[in-house]
Amino acid sequence: MDGMNVVLYDSTTDDVLEASWVLGARLYRLRGDADAYHAMTSFPRAVDWMLALDRPISQIQIWCHGDFGAFLVGGERYRASSVADLSSEIELLREALLPNAVVWWRTCRTFSSRPGQHFARVWAEALGCRVAGHTHDIGIWQSGLRTLAPGDDPSWSVLEGNTRDPSRVGFRARPSRPWAPRTVTCLTGKIPRGW
């Protein structure tokens, strides 16, 4: 049985961004890059929705705001430490994922700096699958796409996507550019092979 590709987007953000996510999710569905999509108001509710699907899941894309080592849905900030609070939901979701599944945060800078690397490690272990995220601020161009499997160490630098050393005051994420490392576009439906 083939797994489902699902897109989750934050429906509690500003109207313009939400409208672009709705349009993008519909386009992904029409192109066959998504079998289903869902408007999230919270991550636990999105997990409940995924658990009600009739097939196992091969890919989850999460479209919402992000930060260094975090993603935000419905005003709630989810970090590496959130895994403990969501342990029952994550365990059920883990059972719904195929062994080769990937969870891809299409969010700004979630995998950036030390908090981003820690986030990737913790969520990969908790979900029992490969995770993906970006080290840069993203938009049409989405740079710094990195993946991590459970038990692996991040292969990217804590400096990737930052304007300066993250241990110093005043650092921030760089915007995505076509020439930046590991760049895809918002229309890219799957992680490139070998990434």
C-alpha cells in the first residue's frame, strides 16, 4: 500500500499568507504532490486529523512560521522540549508513518543554529523517521534544506543561513536566494534525491 503525502498549513496566521498556503495546498493536490491537506489551528489537532486518514503516511509537509529551533501554529511555539509534552500524540503519529517517511518543516530557519540542530535530532528520534527543515528565511526560494535521520548528527554548520555567529548578540537568518546552498522553490513537492 502506498503512503499518503499530506500538507498541513497554519490557518491562524495573517490572511494573505494563509491564502497563499491554501492556494499552494490545492495546487499540490492537483499536481499529485499531496493526497490531502489540512488547515491547522494547533499541532495536536493536526495529529488527530492525520490519525483519521485511511492510509499510512509517507510524507508530511508543515507550512507555518518558524524560528531558530521552533515552529509556530495557532500562537503556540513548538520546540525540541515540546516533544515531551506531546509524547502520546507523537507516539500515535509515529505508528501512522511508513518506515521511509519524512516530515518536512517548510518554515523559516527551524533547522538553523544550535537550537535548530537540536530540534532536528530530537524530532527525528521522537518520530522515528527522517526530518527535513530550512536554515534560512524562506519564501518563493527556500534555501538551506537539510535532512536528518534518527541517530545521525547534523552535517550542516550552525553558521549556515545566519548573518553572523549565533553565539553573539544580533545574529539573524539570511533570506533564501537561488544561489544559496540547497535551495528549492515553493513549488518543489519532494526533497531532491540524495539530500
